[in-house]
Amino acid sequence: MDILLVASAFNSLSQRVFAELSDRGHRVDVVLAAHGAEAVRAAVSESRPELIIAPMLKTALPDDVWREHTCLIVHPGPPGDRGPSALDWAIAEDASHWGVTVLQAGAAMDAGDVWAAESFAVPPVGKSDLYRNEVSDAAMAAVLLAVQRYADGSFKPSSQNDPAIRVVWRDFFRQERRRIDWENDSTETVLRSLRAADSQPGVLDELLGREVFLHGGAPEDQLRGHPGDLLATRAGAVCRATRDGAVWILELRPRKSSGDPSPFRRPAAPVLASFPASPGTTTGSERPPRSGDRPAGLPEVTAPLELPSERKTWTDIRYRCHGDVGFLAFSFPGGAMSTSHCHRLLAAYRYALTRPTSVLVLGGSRDFFSNGIHLNVIEASADPAGESWANLNAMNDLVEAVLRTTDRLVVAALGGNAAAGGVMLALAADEVWCRDGVVLNPHYRRMGLYGSEYWTYSLPRRVGSETAQRLTTDAVPVSAASAARIGLVDRLVPASVREFPDEVERMAAALAAAPGLGRRIAVKAAARRTDEGWRPLAEYRRAELARMHTVFFDPHAPYHALRSAFVRKLPHGSARPLSTAGGQVAGGVR
């Protein structure tokens, strides 16, 4: 079937719908609605689709398009839910269950006939995490069912005028509703506000005399202070006291009207430290800001790598042993890994290698595995070229450490999406296990980069030179199922995001107990020596970095404009990012 996807952005869900529909043999085109109604009309005229699907749409389809074609809208709410902030309301109102509805576009917003719907339990996570996981799973199931029903031609969609459907209109969730009352709100109330606003739009607040948006939230079980006071920092996050406890705020985004040259999300403590001191500015604890990694006077309170299970505090890297298996879990906002993230994860990895295990699992938790270097931190740097270089080298050091591990098997367990250097980090492991809802982007081209992280070694040895060239040149999202078929992934894990960690632990225990494990480790070590003799890893690194250095330090290289547009969420590139024809994919811009 010829299907056109219309999306406001080619986000995680749009990519998954594109990849999984393509897997099933459909010819899929994509047009970005952000380029305007005429771009949508032109795409419809050119591709002549049998069906139009909008996986993520912030604006209405042109009237003539939905009147003349069957257009299915993916709405992140159950049948009867209407309005532009469905997930925000679900989290803010502490809904235990929620849903996704595929409905037909019409004159009224979210009021069209229902083609399919799926429900899911709502865990206590941020909106973006929920969207990429439970919502994505439910949406994909509903889209596939709706496409099947459309193809059958015999299905009659359900009208939302059915009295059995409870219609609820929920207004746009404005900042007035998100505002935190630090003196009176409980920790749980604060966390719900932060989760409902993550990652967009954040919760508008004031810190050190500046208006900022707060992003990310996690509870703290020990630190206490006067409500609203900043208490400590940890790995770039800041801890702030509530009425009955404290929360960790992971990232801040200065308000655009503040005049800040970097009005986009990045680690909270460095943002606060970058604010110039001004008379009368306080934190509630009378501490002036300073330049550096964190505001002056705030202690850096670390968390042990092997955090006791009873602790309820935030940390982005954790290690634990269970029998003969070590688990090194990490979770960075948006999957982006700054120079500091890479250094700390490498230190944790080296610690894990000192433990007496035969299998080491990287990742294994929900949401992003890794998306590679941290473009937001780079963009905010006084020297973006230099920070790009430092970040990439730190990422390379981490990947090299994994590649050079020869005394145990290393497993990369991807419970969430991965892209660019994050995919190459996974490929450095001996085995890659991937949840079946994951989307991989094993390429760099859409950011104007050649790529590094030893991809010229790891990718061809898994999928062959021809497929490696296609993946990095076409630069299209790859479903978990396709990744398994081409050898990019070793084991597909058919589990929900909630079940994935337990399934990974079971699989890892079986791997550690498998007969011949010692022999397999010995063969791995011998293969590494052979590969090193044929072409040292240092040579792959040198060749990759030479090309990346040229791009980073050329102020006219497209990378700089693409990075800035991506970070600042500015429109750029073509209105037609991707299309498939006869099974072949032609790439466009990121």
C-alpha cells in the first residue's frame, strides 16, 4: 500500500511508524507539516497515497486533504479524549491507565471516527519517557490494526457519538497550571508537575533571579532544607527542597526572553553557574552564582555506584552484581552523552571490570540507550568546535574500552532507542539485545558528520561492508526487527518496557551459566588479537577522527548550522525527509 506520513516532526514515534510500516512492505513517504499546508498538498499530489497517517501532528491537516483522502490521526489519549495536551493531563491527574486512539481526521479536533484504540498502564515516569515507550507501543499496535482494517475494506469505524464513549475536552495545559508552590506542595505533587512537563515545555520557575524552565524530576530520600532552597548538586543535576522532602532537577532551559544566548535544555548545575551574579539575587540560601560546573556554595553530593536498593535518590549510573553477571545501567536525559557523562561512565565501566563476573550487561533499563555526543552542551559551549572534539574523544575512549574487553562477554541491552555514536557503543559489545519496539539510527549524515566511535570497524564486521555503506548513506531509521534480520542486533526481546529489565536479567543469567562460556571468551580474545594484527584499533580511530576534526574546526561546515538548528528547534532542510520506493530508501535532512 502507498502510505503518506504527515508529521510535525520526524520524532521517535514517526520514525517507528515509518520503519515498521516499511518492514511490512508498504511504500512510505513522509512530509513535515511544519513546512506548511502547501508542502503537504504537494506531497499528496506527488505520492498519490492510498492512505494518509499522521503519527504526530500539532497543526490541522488542510481541509481539502482530509476531505479527499482517508486521513488517520494518532491521538495520545483514549477514545473520547480531546485536546492538545492529552499526556500532560494524564500524568498531572495521576491516571492509572491511559490509551492511544487512531481516528479519522475531520472538521472537529479529535472527534473523528475511531479506527483502532489501545490502552496501557501509566508508570511514574516523565511524559517524554512515557511517550517513547508505553505510548509508542500502544500507538504502533493501533496503527497496524487500523492499516489492516483499511486494507480489508470491510471494517466500519466506530463513531465517537456512541453514548458508550465518554467525551472529555481538555484544554491546552498552560504554565499557570504547572506552577510549583515550593512552600506548600508535597514532593509527590512537585514530581507530578515535573513529569507532566518533561521534556516539553518544562515548568516555568525562577532560580537565582532568572526565569527558567525546569526539566526532569526524581525524588531524594535524605537531603532536606527550607522549601525552595537549592541543597546540592550531583552529576550536573541540582537538588531542591520541598515541603516534605526534596527533588532532583536534571536540566534547565533559560527562557528565550531572558536574553540568554543558550535558551535550550542542558544540565541544570552548569546553567545556574553560568548566570552572572546580580545584587539582591539569592537562592533562598543566600548563595551567589559563579562560573564553573555548579553554583558557589552548593556541595557536590555523590551517590555510590552500587546504590543500596532501599535508597530513593537520583543517579544516572548504577552498578550491581547478581551471581556471575554484572549490570551497569545508565540513563542520560534525551540519551545525550556529554564529555562529563562519557568520563563518568568510563570510570564506572572500569570499576565493573574489577568485579569477578563473566558477563557484563550495559544498559538494560527503559528509555534511551544512547544517542551519542551531547549537541546541546556543545552548542552552549564558548568553543563548540573544541567541545565537539573533546566530547567525541571521550565517547571514543568509552567505546574503545568496551572493544578491548577480552576477559568476559559484554552485552548491550537496549530497552530504548539509540542513534549515531550510541548505536556504535552498543555494537562494541559482544552481543546486542534489543527490545522489539526500539528504533535504531546507525548513521551520522543528517548532522553533517562522517562519524566515529570505531564505526568503520564495528559496523562492517556485523553487517558487511555493503550494508554498512547503505545504513550510513541512506540514513534512515531501522526497526528492531530489521536490525535483527541484518545482523545489527543479535537477539530480539519481545517484552514490554516494564518486563524488559527482568527478561534481560534472566537471559544474562542463562548466558553466564551456558556450557562453553570460557571457551567463547577465549575465542573472543583470540579474535581481538587477530583483528589488532590486521589493522589496529588506533588506526580506525585516527582515520575517523581526521575526518571529524576537519568538520568540527571548519566554521563553514554544515554540521554547525545543522547542530544549532536541531538544538534550537529551528526549521531547516527539506519538507520531504524520507521516502521509500521499491524497497529502496532515499534520505533527506535530519
